[in-house]
Amino acid sequence: MGDGIEFPLVDYLLGLADLTGELMRVATNSAAGHDNVQIRRETAAQVSNFMSRVTDQCMVLGSRFGSTGNNLGSHRAVLGSSFAEKIETMRTSLEKVQLIVYRYILQD
């Protein structure tokens, strides 16, 4: 074993889904609190791009829960509904950050 910390798969995936909510908070706080408009714009765009990639990958995982070839095993029943709800929240958070980015684009 290495020096890493081991997490149950369910906890890891649900925690990853929660990350996007924190990223939304970072983008929102940056948009409201930084004096430099360029930094606000860049932060929102970077957060949006990263959130989009994470959300897309989680949606791929979510779409595979129903298949028989996944590696979730006994976690499938527990993770299925919880993760589906998290994915919807992730999408909503992403839309909010994208709206911030679009507002900056319209200001130009």
C-alpha cells in the first residue's frame, strides 16, 4: 500500500459530485468579490470548464449504473438514486456558473 487514503467507491463518487457545488461557490464569490474584472472572468471560465468535464464524466458513470457490466457491484442500489440526484444538482450548479460566464461575454 502507498501513502494514499482509501475511500469506499460510494463515498468517493458522492464526494466528487459535491465538489461541483463548492466550485460554484468559488465562481460566485469571485464574480462578486474581486476588483479585477479580468480575473473574475478567467476564474469563472476555468471553473465552468472544469465543472463541465466533471459533470460530463459523472453523467457517463450514472448512465452505466443500469448496465450489467459495471464495476459498482453492491453499491449500485445505494448509489443509483443518490447519484442521480447529485448529477441533477451538478447540472444546476454548472448552469449557474455558465450564466456567470455568459454575462461576462455579453458585457464585452
